[in-house]
Amino acid sequence: MESLDADLIGAVLNGDTASFEPLITKYSPRVFATARRYARRESEVEDIAQEVWTKAFQKLASFRGEAPFEHWLMRLAVRTCYDFLRAHQRNRETAFTELTGPETDWLDRFVAQPDDASEKAEAARALVGRLLEQLSPAARLVITLLEIEERSVKEISQLTGWSVPLVKVRAFRARAEMRKCVAKMAPEKYM
Amino acid sequence: MNLVDLQKKLLNAARAHPPSDAVPYAFEQRIMARLRARPVEDAALWWGRALWRAAGACVAVSLLLGVWIYLPFNATASDSSFSQELEQTMLAAVDDTDETW
């Protein structure tokens, strides 16, 4: 742990609440980037970040300083995002109805010539966003951490608090769930 | 359409578009105001209150038990007569044998 962080945490634990502010300033970009992976609306992202920092303040005494503060905070952030996904899972869209024009164009291009469909296109980003919204909370979390952030199973286990075998089982199920969702997304005319 | 390729392509797209890490203006100040506004939870105070409540409940139970034991409306008298009757009934045969032999 960086000594500055350790000093600030020590001061907060000794009752100096103001010393918490530099920690928020320093680590909020990471918290917001994590929250934006799971929530679409900016108001939801801000709610998640607020929840993460409130929990961090409340649980600061349980931080033992064996690992960097950032790791501890990211565990808290990932678990808060998972709670958010579980709380909002009923709001998931039930079908890939009404793909936008650019999204349909991107799929058309992919069918005609896969190499021409750019991964950097905004339509591709929108499509993957739709796809992730179809997944169950656990599947979305695993796919995001494993496939998109390219973290190891061990890292995911530490972040989520799940055992390594449980992460592997959930990853297997998540991939199967994702395959089904991709099949649903691809319109029949392409099959 | 190759669904495996499509899935790979979409995951690559997600990797190519990392989310923004922008923090809203004055976010840390809002959090600090929120943290200062909430009452500070003192663990010692919480335990003190809980123990005082528990002590009150214990005293009440002790008083009730004391009242139940010492006041005359308890069933001790009838219990003792019942036990004597039971003893007599059980030992009646032994008493009879004494007289017989």
C-alpha cells in the first residue's frame, strides 16, 4: 500500500473525516469506469459510485492494509455493481426488438463481409451493450471480468468473493447463455 | 452467419470501447457532505445501550421468578401433597408385606 494512502486511512480511522476526500478524488475514476460497465444511465452510475464510497467509509476499519487500498476498493465496487445488477434484473429487455439502423447495417456488413464490420464502430459497441443487458447478473459479471477485462479466474474469485470452482462453473454457464443471446440477436434472415 | 465469429467480434468491440472514467463535477464534495451528515456510529455506545437493555430484561425476569417462587399462590403445597400420595400408593404393597410377614 502506498504510504500516502496508509496515512490518509489512518487519519480517517482516528476521526479525521476530511482525510477521506483525497482518497475519493484519487480513486473515483476507477470506481466510475467500473460502474459504467454495468449501468447505462449516468444517474445509476453515480448512485453506484456513491454507494461504493459510503460502504468504503463505513467498512474502512476492516481494511487491514495487506493489499493495496485500490484492490480492496475494487472488490467493494465489483460487489456493489453485482448487487445493482441483481436489484435491476427485472428491468432487462426481453428481446432484441427494434435494432437501430446503424446496428442493422453493422450486422448486414458482418454477414456480407465479416472483416468489413469494424469492431471500433459505435454500432458494434451498442450491440454488445444490448447483448450484455440480456444476460443474467452473474453471467454478465463473469463475461465482463473474464472476456472483456481479460482477468484471470483467480482475480475474479478475489473480486467477487466466489470460490475458484464457482467462478469456473459460472463462466461455463455464462458462455452458454451468451451463445444463446447471440443466436437470438441475429435476425432470422441471416440464419 | 457464423455466430461464434459474431460473438468474438462483439467482445472485441467491447474491449475496444473501454468505459469513460470521467467523474462528475464536485462528486467528492457531495460524498463528503453526505458522510459528514450521517450520524457517527460508535460501537462502544451501541454495545453499552444493548447491554443496559439486556440488564433491564434480566432484572425483570429475576423479579418475576422471585415473585412466582415466594408468593403463596404457587402450587408448592398441592405438589407436596401429591408427591406424598404418590409415595404412599407406590409403597402400599411394601407396607402390606410388612404386615403380612
